[in-house]
Amino acid sequence: MRVLVACEFSGRVRDAFIRNGHDAMSCDLLPTDEPGPHYQGDVMDVLDDGWDLMVAHPPCTHLAVSGARWFKDKQQEQEDALRFVHDLMMAPIPRIAIENPISVISSRIRKPDQIIQPWMFGHGETKATCLWLKNLPPLVPTDVVDGRDPTVHRMPPSKDRWKLRSLTYQGIADAMGFQWGSLQHADQLELV
């Protein structure tokens, strides 16, 4: 399966799909943190390249409700961010997952199909993550653990804080790569 991981610089989700035997590429305006197939540039440049599945992590700066107090000063930026999310949702790709924190996407476009937490996938932390899904099943928790520490919320200010807060937890990336990557095999069985 050909998988595009949009707006990802870490390579975590990309590499999870690669480990499960898929042709995956990450795409971001930033260079990738880990060596691997990566397009550095605008995702719109590669959106029509025949992907079977896209996992997109659009920037949440102007969308996340954690920044609601600044919304009144960022109305155009928020409209642009919502248009970008809408364009990703409407991409000519059969299966799509859009990932974002609790955000205005829920009230301005549509409610998420699923809300997951890191503690459902082996990390004893909280970080509510919404998934808007097209032709994909919800993720099944793989390792529910104790601990509900809001580590991401409590991160101290730093020049890389935004980058650290945006990283996908490895357990979630692995679940995406395995569970959604396994759908290709289900499709092949249906064709037999």
C-alpha cells in the first residue's frame, strides 16, 4: 500500500507503516528528523500522486482550543487553517485519517470519529487526540496502562516546545501502521 504521512517531520508514523511492509513517505515543510522517504515541501504538491492512504497531522496552532484566547486576533489564520484541513479531507485518496488535538475542526467542519489518549497505547500520559476518518476503522487500544500525567500540557517554555508537543507517541504510530496497514490484506481477501 502507498501511504502518505502529511505534515510529519519526525518520521514516526511513516516508519511504522514501512515496518509493516508498506511504501510510505512523510511530507512536511521541515526536513525529516529521521532518515527515510520524505518530501520537504507543500503537501499539495504530492497529494495527487496515487496514494492508497493518508495520515495527516495539520498544524494545530490556529485550530486547537488550548489557544482559544487568541482566536479573535487570528481569524484569517484560522480560516486558512480550516481550509487546509478541508482540502486534506477532500483529497483524492481512498482512506484518510486527520489527526489533531481538541480543536475548532469539531465545530466548524465536523465532529471527530474517535478521540484517543496515549495511555491507550502504552504511554502513561494524557493528550486527547482526535481522529477524523474516511474509510478507516477507529484504532483499537493496544496497551492500556496506568498513569494519566499531562506531560505535554506541563512542558516548560522553550524554542522547541511546539515541536515536542506535536510529536506522535510511538505506541499510537505503531497502532496506525499495524491496524490500518493490515486493511490492505483485508481488501485482498475480499477480492478473492
